[in-house]
Amino acid sequence: MDNIAPSQLDKSIVARLVEIFGERHVSVTAVDRAAYSRDLWPRTHIWMSGGRIPHPPDAVVWAKNEEQIAELLKLANKELFPVIPYGAGSGVCGGALPLFRGVILDVKKMDRIIEIDDVSLTVTAEPGVIGQHLEMELNRKGYTMGHFPSSIYCSSLGGYLAARSAGQLSARYGKIEDMVMSLRAVLPNGDIAETVCSPRSAAGPNWTQMFVGSEGTLGVITRARMRIYPYPPSRLFRAFTFNGVHDALESIREIMRAGVLPAAVRLYDELDTILIGGKKEDSVETPINHDPEPENPVKKVMHEVSSGVQNILMGIPKVAGRLAEHVKGKCLLVLTFEGVPEMTNAELETSVRICKKNSGRDEGEEPAKRWWENRYNVSYNQSRVFHQGSWVDTFEVATTWDKVEKLYFAVRKAVSPHAFIMAHFSHAYVHGCCIYFSMLSRGRDQEEAEKVYDTVWKAAQGTAVRFGATVTHHHGVGLHKAQGLKRELGPLMETFRGVKTVMDPNNILNPGKLGLPDWGE
Amino acid sequence: MTVLAKYAKDITYCTYCPRLCRFACPVTNAETRETVTPTNKMNLLELLRSGAAQMDAGVADIFYRCAGCLTCRAYCKWRIDVPRVMERARALAVEKGVQPGRLNRHISTFAEHGNPYGKALAAKFNALGLEDRVDKTADTLLFLGCTTIFHFPNLAKAIVKLLDAAGIDFAVHGEEDALCCGTPALYSGAHKDFESAARRLKSKLGRYKTIISGCPSCLASFSIKYPEHGIAQRTRTLHTAELAAQLLDSKRIKVREPFAQSAMYHDPCHLAKYFGIYDAPRRILSALFEPDRVFEFSWNRDKNYCCGGGGLIPVTDPALSKSITRKRLEQFYEAAPDMLVTACPTCERTFHRADPDIETRDLIELLAERLDA
């Protein structure tokens, strides 16, 4: 492979890596280094569309245990090279990019589900286990962790913890920081630390939470004990439509305020309702067909009309963005409830009463069931957008209820001159909510595409910071949102850099992420 | 790269997908290496198409790390058939002469004999005692397939017993180059050999109304892979499990008494995903075993898990194959039934090889043992 720079790692270091990990578990080949040169940050897709591989690591190692990780980190401190912990590489902010080359530490061989404790309702597992594998195994044994990010098929437990993940049923089960009880981590100096496992502790600051969201900059997570729940015996569904987002947001706020804990709460704005939330056959996309066979002509015409609208959006996103500001229509609210029937029935009843009071039209179970059955499908659409030559990215901000609606309109206004933008509201709390924007645009060439990408993000993040909202509810920071984090933290950023310097004086762990110092800085 | 032009859309769709099928890919799960996810394999092809990468031994090796199990397609909203694209990529590797060295003998044996076992296959066939059925006039062809003939003569005899019990008149092929459907050449990337085998066989298949086989890969070859290579083959195909289920349903055959043991059924990938046949084997199982003695894997039916024997991985990387098999067997060991039952000779052989202590049986062999005379 000609367009990938050769590994710069000294041969003696590679030999030492082989001693630590074994020959089969160390690679300096071009194909492996190319595969680990990107994560799922859409910007890396723009690079890929031009065949560019700007950030290959020097080597990839696959760890089987924490002793190997400790040895690696000691070696990195001695020989001075960066180490980038790597789960499943599903982060969307460039958090796993080997910006300054170095060694990718893949932890997916550490994927054991070590113990399910039925009495305490916990599962202990290693960081490399893929989310769907963990949930399937728990389900098979009668439990759930309740963590259902849309990336569940392609993400790992270690990644959830490191990037502070949230799942679609977070209103009921909490976010990953609520689920983790304790963890083990290899510190940058090679020491192995384990936090105490207790429902709560007043023993000083919470060191478990220190590693949650640290994105591989403060240590390498090697094991976690997570809360689990009995698999819910009852699951109820309900959907409502509203004229505009205002009444729907009021309904969500009142539902949460009433003490109801829906499993999923998702409100799609007018555009998202038309394009994603309200689609009747989201799971029955026409397959890519190489050998066309006669198909239902009505379905074919409908599909072509739908594809035509979507193609216009992808073709002229800025125009579509401006036009979209004037779209008035229905907003779909999806609610699901999980638990024992006595509880879910009561929660449903209360929610229905609140939605009706706020002029919501009861659409019954069907739209919510349809969402449930297709809950991971939206991620597949990304392929079609990039195939058309456009790019798509998502921005998940969160703020308190007093500002949610204002922030929603302000971000839309800031972004729509440059991109097509739509949103849904999810991850609701008693005190506020997350807004999840989808933004789509393009450039005439890659250079312009990246320029537009930067313009859109500057407008979006700048608006969020101005409102005092957080720039990331659950995607993390990585490289992409480092500037936003700096603005969000203010003087605390220096404190954070100080913590990093104390814990990792040689800056070997994932340098240049979370606004922390670059390699050699 | 023109051969890949037909799949340009598949390749770009996969390149920009968030690797949503990765959890289902048995190779990815065994190797835990980003490089071998279905997404990254397609990404490599995108780099080849754009000229950013060249086909060399290192790149080619990745295209041979596909079991052809289609589980990725089962979880793809766009129903992208990555194994089919990998077959084309392997053909490019063979054209360039950069295929894995372990395949060379396999390829040359097929080129010489039209099957992967060489001369020995005809001898094994002759030992089955089917001389009077060779090329006889009949509506039905029983295509045993090379793996059944070579490794499972008892299964071959059981299939014959089933057909005889049902009063189905049938013919068989006897020449060494007519005993294999060509799948081994297809997966090796030797597509010229595959296509010449397909043309040779096609001229013999047209005279029958139905082709019956116990090998899902042979049937996939006839009804899916031949047409994909422009070799139209229209004779109806029927898997033995489908036939046996129909015969049981219509009471043309009966089971004497169920087995006392317990069993766990492994869905063969090609049977379940190319043909959607997963209910028929279960209907047979329900005739052969008491209802509470049949266990299921959690990966089952059209979302099953590879046995480790697909895509020639046992030839190109035996350790990887075993690793996939071990993963598949985890739930078998946990449930600890008396036997593992399947409906594909390649699956059966793969399980035998990985753990000879497990009693692995083909459905039809079990059925033949319990046929009520």
C-alpha cells in the first residue's frame, strides 16, 4: 500500500512488543495499520473518500491481559511512544485516532463475561466485549443491562465507559456512569488499580468516575462491574403526534416531573418525523440489486419518490436547509415503558393523560413498536449519504428545561445556512433534555467539504456554548470537540491538564485528545 | 478492477457504514482485528478501486478471511452480500498470483481432477455401490457432493435409503469431474476452473426435473452461483432436509420411535441464509426427538453462526477455523446435549475435526436409522 507512511517504530521496540504480546498479536503491516487509522468520526470518512490515510499508527498490539498492558505502558514510558487504547473504534469524535502515530492497544481479546451475580444483580466483564454480545448473553440468562446505544452492534464495554456512553433507554436504566459500580484500570505508570465495589461510597472523590469519560488518557480500563436488572416482564408502547415541538416538550417535561421513568422518550421534530421517525417501512429498504427482478410497481414508484426527496436533500443540502426552516407539520413522540406490569401500566396511564392534556394526538402503539423494531436502523443511512458525495454528522447537546426549546431553534438557525439540519429529543431528565441534531452537507470537492464541515461545527458548537449547554451529551470529546470542551471548562481545563501531567508525566496515553497536550507539547 | 465495477455501490456503502455487522461476523469475533471486519474488507477494495492500494499478498490475505456465512447480510439493512464480493476479490488475487500459498495445492488438484480430493474421490464413490444408478434415466438426480462421498459414506447410504423408502427413482453421476459442484474452486478464487466445472455439469443437469442434495453449498452453487457467473441452470433444487420434511408431513415415510437422547441443531449457513430452510429441519427433529430433548443455539435460523468450515478457512488458516468452531460450540458444551445435529457435510466434518468426542450427526442419517420399514 503506497499511500500509507511506513512504521517509524524502532525494530528493537517491535521486538520487545513481540516478547510481551507474542508474534501473532503484534502487527506493523500496512493493512492492519490502515484499518486502525480511523474510527467512525465522519471527518475520517471524508478523508477515506479521497483514499487518504493521514494517521496510521506505527504498530497494533492485541492484549490478552492487564499484565501485558502494564508491560506495554512501562515500555512506552521508557522508549517514549504514544499508546492509544482501542475498543471497537466506534467513537464519532476521533478519540481513537493515532494522531501522533505510536502503538494502538486493541483490547478486544479481553472480552470475557467473568461473572453474573444474581444476588447483587451485577455483571463483571472485560472491556473488549461487544455491547450486543454482552446484552445477548445477559438476555439469555434472564437479565438486561439496559444499555442500548444505536452503536450496540459495533461498540464495546470499554468504549462505553471510556467515552461516557448513553443508550436509547437511558431514562429508565441510566447512562453508563450510572451503570458502572467499579472498575479496574492499568495506570500510565503500569500500576493496576481497582475501585471498591459498593452501591455508594463517601471515601473521598469517586475514582470510578475519574476513568469514565477519560477516553484512554488517564488509564486503560481492563474490567468493570456493572449493574444489571431482571429482563423486563412487561414492555408497553405508545406514540403521540403534536403540532410543533413546544407542546411535545412540555409533555416530556411533565412526564419526567411526575416521577414516571419511561424506558424510551423520543420526540422527532417535523423534519425528522417526515424522514426518519414516521417512516412506515424503515426496515424494508430496497436492497442493492444487481440482478433486477420485477417488483411491485406501486412500491417501486413510492420508493423512488422517497429516494428522490432524499437525493435532493443530499444534492443541495444548503438550499434544503433554508427551505426546511419553513416546514410546519407533525412531531412524533415515542414512549416505551419497561418493568413489572403494575408499574408500566401506571406509567403509561399517567403519560397518556399528560400528552392528551397538552393537545397530543394518541397514535396508539404502532409507531412506537415500529421505532422499537427499527431502533438501530438509522445508522445504516449514513452509507447512502456518503455514497451520494455528501457528509452527515450528529451533534448531541444537552441543557436544562428552561433553555431546551430556545437552544433547539438557535442551533437550527445557526446551521441551516450551511447544512440541512433536523433533530430529535431523547435522554430526558426531570431537569433537562438532550437534543440530537443530524446535519448533512457537501462540498464541490474534498477540500470544500472539510471547509463546510468546519463551518457547520463552529456554528453548532458555538451556539451551544453561548447557551451554557454542554457540547456533548454522550458522544464524548475526542479530537473533534476539544475546543468546545476547553470553552466549557474554562479555568478547570488547566486543572484537568495538571491531573493528566501528574498521572501521565510522559503523556504516553492517547495524547492530543480531550483538549489535553499534544505529543511533544 | 473492472470485475469490481458491478459492486461499486456495495463497496462504498460498506466503506461508510459504522461496521454494524461486525458483531455477527465469526471471523471478526475470532480474530478481534479491525482489519477483517466485513466493513474493512470492503474498505480495502475501495482503496484498490481508487488506486490508493495495490493487490499484494498482504491485501489478498484479508479477502480470504471470510467464511462466506452471510451473517453480515442478515444484519445489513441494504442486504449487501459481502461474501459474493470477496469471491470476486479472491479471483483478482488469483489472477495476480498473490493468493495464500496454502491454497496452491487445493487449486492445482481441482484444476487436474475437477474436485478437491483428486483421484481418491472416484474410488470412494465406487465403494458406495451405486453403479446401477450412474447416469440412468430418471427425473431426479441425487447429487451427493464431494464432501459427502469422501468423508461420509454412511450419510450417502442414508440418503439413498430415504429415497428408496419414499419410492423416488433417481440417477447419480459417476465421473471424477462430475462429483463436485465447483464450490471449492469458486472460494479459492480459481474462477476459470469453477466456470468450466459449472459448464460441464450444467450440460448434464438439464436432463433432470429435480436435483436432490444433502449439501447446501452444492445447491447454492447450482441455483445461485452458476447464474451469478452467467451459467443459467434452471433445474429445481431440493435439499434432503426439505424433502424429508415433506415426506414426513405427507406420511410417505414414518419414524419408528424417537431417540431417547437429546440433541442440539446447528443451522448450516447456506441452507438457512441462501434458501431460508430452517423450519424443515426442525420438523424432522420434532419427529426424531421428544420436544424437551431438543436444544437451540441463541444464534439460530437465518441469524445463525458459522461452524468454522466455510470459505475455505480450514485450508487457508486452520487455527482461525478452529477458533470459530470453539466459539460456536460454547453453548453446546453449556447445554451438554447428547449429540450435535446438522444438515451439511461441511459443518459435520468441521465439528468432527474440532472435537471428535462430540457425537455430530446429519439429520438424514438419524432419520434413516429410525425409518419405519
